[in-house]
Amino acid sequence: MFHNKAALAIAGSDPSGGAGIQADIKTFTTLGVYAGAVITCLTAQNSRGVAEWQPLNPDFFKKQLNLVINDLPISHIKIGMVGSSELSFIITEELAGFRGEIVYDPVITASDGHSLCEPGGIEAVKQVCGTATVLTPNLDELQALSGMRIDSHQKLLSAVYQLFNQFPRLRLILAKGGHINQKCSTVRDYLFKRRETDPLIAEHPRIKTGNSHGTGCTLASAFTAFHLLGNNDELSFCQAGDYVRLLLERSKACKLGKGTGPLVHVTYVSAP
């Protein structure tokens, strides 16, 4: 059944279609959620990596955001790559009165290691963190935001609750575990709630595949979509993890690109 609510993706554009706002739109669409899309940055990239990126003109970006958010029935916003302090300021200013969920995937570097922030951009990322209700960092992002080296479960807990203290609007932190102990045969994702010391943990086998481009964007967008549909934190966390694992498994045999291939979102609806 179609819901008369919409999700909005605010992110950079990936012309190869694997990550960024393209992955967000594909995720929302395959899960039955209407998607608006406001672009922050243009990138020149493919499956081999990012060659260059440019933030949009701030005034034009603000016009995109205002026109869409004042028109569509948006209940959930997912933010990815921001790129510049000017755009971070606009996002923070324009979303200050938004009363729905704001899920922020704090993109700092691309999977090939290419920086997706201007010099000193970590402060711009933190500015957007102050607007978010849900944060979905991977290990590197969690370390950068907390300023801590995370090499144990206790350090993970310390970093997470430091962010809760720093950003009072945060309700949840979904810590993505794919980059933690990459030699391990299992992956753990964690859902932390403010004022609760024990996270919900989802553990699953690590899937060996050459097609993992866009996994982080997709997980954050999937959580956003499932939360829009069901308004349940724990269930959305589990459903989003299952969705990504299914895409990883079904995308293994696909041959797209000459580098790290993308998740193939259409396999979610086309396969039995």
C-alpha cells in the first residue's frame, strides 16, 4: 500500500549510479517510498573511484531545498555528502524547524579514500550532526567525529556516548560494522539509543563480493524508508540490515564497471 508521505534525500550525485543520491532514490523506490532529491555536489567518478567533485552554488542549493520541502509531504530526510561549510550552514538553518526524522550518513571520504570534504570540513560535518535525529557512521567516520581511536568494544561505547553528549538532538546512532575487523567472517552492526547502555546488535556473515559500492548510502536510506513505513526504530534497523545483505548476495554475480561494482537495487524486486 502506498503511503502519502515522502522521503527526501540530500546528497551528492554519483554519475555511475552506485552511491550517493542515485543509491538513495533506488533504495526508496524499491521499498515503496516516494523520493525527493536535492543535490549538494556533483562528482566525476566511476567504479574505480572519485576523480573530482564540486559543490553546487549555495543559493541554487537553497532554492532546491526550499521549493521541495515546502511542497512535498516529507516526514523523513536522509542526508549524505554535504561537501562544503556553506551548504552545511544552509541545511542546518533550513531544517531547524523540521519535526520529522533526519537521518545523517556523515560522509567524509569515498570508499577509495578520496576526501569528500573541503579542507577542515569535519567541522561542517559536525554542524549537520547537530541537526540530525539519527546518525549512521562507519568506523572511520565515528573515529573522525569523536576524535577517538576505536580498537575495542569499550572504545566504541565511549565514542558513541560522546556523540550523544555533543549532539543533544540525536536519538539513535546506527554504527555500521563492515569496516570493523575486516578479516572477521561476521559483521556486526549496532543500534545505540540515548540513555541506554546496551545496544541492539545485528550479526551476519560477511559476504565476499566485488560489488559493494554504495553499501553505506543504501543502509542509511533503507533505515530511513523502513522507519517512514513502520515508525519502529528496532525493526527498521533489522530490516535495513537484511535489505543490504540481500542486495550484496544478489549483486555478487553482476558485472558492472571495471572497479568495485555497485549494489544492484533492482535485484530486490526482480528476483524471486
